[in-house]
Amino acid sequence: MSTEINLDELYNNSIKILSDLIGFKTISGEDNSNLINYCENYLHNFGATSFKTFDDEKKKSKSFCNN
């Protein structure tokens, strides 16, 4: 099994993630749940656990993740 880093794959994955992230509407004061859910799902694939906290109106959240 090779331990070499495949730079092309790393680059392509990075571009995919960054493209996904900049596609989310994250205007201050607006619902950010799609972005938070995307990040949580991505990190869960690597075994991270998480929990969310919400603002008073349940429109905005923060996610705390650890591995």
C-alpha cells in the first residue's frame, strides 16, 4: 500500500470542497443551516462527532466538531 500523497487528487478534492463552500448563501442574519449541515456531513465521514447550538430564532446555528 502506497503512502504517497496524490497531489492531483488532493488538489481536485480541495477545489470541489471550496466550490461547494462558496456556493452557500451566508449573508449575515440569514439561515445558515445548509452550510452547517454540509460541513457536519463532510466531517462525519471522517469519524468526527458534532453538536449544534442555535440562535433564539433557530435560523442560525454553530457546529462544534471533534474527533
